[in-house]
Amino acid sequence: MRRIDAAELQGAKRAVLAKLPVLLPTLHREGARVVQVRRAHANGDVQPGRFCPAVRRSALVQLFLPGESATPSLTGNPAFYVARTRSGWVIWFAPH
């Protein structure tokens, strides 16, 4: 994995949107939109239980699912860590 630069953030966004049927198979995904995409922070963002150096080379993509707006905020507003590898984008963690 390599560090994601600002120009690649749109690629991270597209990767998450393309995988929504796999990532969120039981949720209402119609009308899903990205509300934030940015480089992940090594401090301050919800991370895996163990230290993971990949955070510094990842993007954090947060979604809003209008069809899930009546459910708890974490269901209606999922987020995903995305990293760029030689073979493409990898969605590797969903903070809860």
C-alpha cells in the first residue's frame, strides 16, 4: 500500500460506491451518497482494535443512506477505510 494523495480520493469514493451491494447487502442502498472522503488520520479516527500502520495510507469514506435514516446513525451513516494497492482499491475496515 502507498499513501493516498488528494487526487486519488475520488477513486476511493468510486471504489466504495461500486462495492455497496457487497458491503451492505441487507440495507436500503437506494440514493446512497458520499458525505465525506478524506485521508484517514492515525489519531482521532475510529480504528481497528490493534494498531494498524495502513491507516496512514488509507482514505476514510463516509456515506449517507436515506433509506436507513430512521435507524441508528451508524447503520444509516456507514464509513469505510480504503487503501490503494498495485492491483486496485481494497476496502479493509468499517469502523463501528
